[in-house]
Amino acid sequence: IELKKNSDYLKQSYQTISLLSSIGKKITSNLEIDVIIEDIYQGISSLMDTTIFGLTLLNKETEQIEYKYYKEEDQKMFPKNISLLDDNSYFATCIYFKKEIRINDLKVSDKNSFIFSHHDNTQNIPKSLIFLPLFSEKETIGGLTVQSYEKNKYTIQHIEMLRVLGSYIVSALENSLAHQEVSTLNSLLTRDKKELEEANKKIAHLANHDTLTSLPNRRLFKELLQHVAHNCKRQNLSFAVCYLDLDNFKPINDTLGHKFGDAVLIKFAS
């Protein structure tokens, strides 16, 4: 009987470890944060009651806990951010102190700035709750919560499973955030490179063209003339230069003004 019990326990433990490993591999196989979080939700839902599921990330600059995902009875919701220093928030306490919280019979008298402000009546207030901080050796990045309307829904084993998945989740989220940062930097570099190329083109154009008519200026003319002369000399060919002059242009400026004279030059150049 004892051997049978041990055998069943080991078999169940192996199945649980295999399942956790499979979920962990799926979580860490993507870099898109929305896909990662959805995989986290689906994976944890296969292990325990996720009537309510939430995942948050910590914004260190603003000291705000930002909800990235929140579902209640399969309905996506968008809760407000929570201050990391909110004494009435289980999430804030969990993340600030890097402390797991497990409650199996939440009382209405218990204070929580989010839970009780979120529900109009006490019938659908979660009775069982787990809050798990997500942190690596370097820093805390956020937390997750699973909640149920029923009492005594979560055991120590559920906490242990979430701890195991926590390392996968942190790794996946850190990789995703790093990927986002690299993508943002690449976008900025691409934009700056494009702007620099456009600026260089503009500078080159201004250096070789008249600012009013956009025709090639004397510098570019001399360069092109030398190039043509060199090619013609090498191939024993002849070339000609056409010279155009505008007669009586000065009276236009004197009588109608330089603005009108510029318009004439632009029209002639086109």
C-alpha cells in the first residue's frame, strides 16, 4: 500500500513537472509580450482556477503598478494603475516586499483598494486569492494574481507551481522587454539615418544648385563640363556649349521689383 502511494505520488509529480516544463517552454518561445501573457494565462488556467487572472508590470520611474492583462470570467477588463506605496493593495504589498500572499477566505471587512471598489456587491467578490511577485536576481518586474469566488481554492502546491512558472515568466517578460527596447532603438536609428540621408541630399543639392531656380550652379557646371571634355577627348569626339542670355532683365527688377524678377527667372528656368 505504501509503495503504491509513493508510486502514485511520484507519477503525479512527474506529470506536474512535465506540464510545468511544457508551459514554461511555450511561454519563453515568443518575444511578443501580448502573446506571452496570453500563453501565461492559458497555461496557468490548465493548472488551477483562474476565474480572475491579472498580470502587472512595475514602472520604476513612476512607482506605478501597471496592469498589462486582467480577465474576470473570461472578460478582459482594464483596471487603473496602482501605486507601489498603496497600503490598501495586496498587489502593492506583494511586489514591494517581494512577498507571496495566499488568502483562502477573504472577508468583506478586509481592506483592498482594488478588490472592493471593483465590485458592486459582495456575491462576486473573490474569496480565494494568490498574489505572486515576479522578480529576478537583478530586479522586481511585476506580479501576477489568480483568484476564485470559492473559499479554500488554492493550496501550497498551487503556490509552488506558480513559483516554478515564475522563473519562466520573468525570463520571457525580460526578453520581451529587451526585444521591445532594441526594436525601439532600431526604429530611432533607422529614422535618424533616414533624416541624415535626406539632410545630406539636401546639402548636396544646395551646394550644386541655384537656390532660386534649382538649376545647376557654376560649380556643378564646371564639374560636368570637365567630365564631358575628358570623355570626348578620350573618345576623340566633339561637344558644344549652348549659352543663353536674358536681355533687358534689369528693367524688370527696377520697375516691377525683385520679387517679380525672381518669378520671371523661375518661370524661365522651368
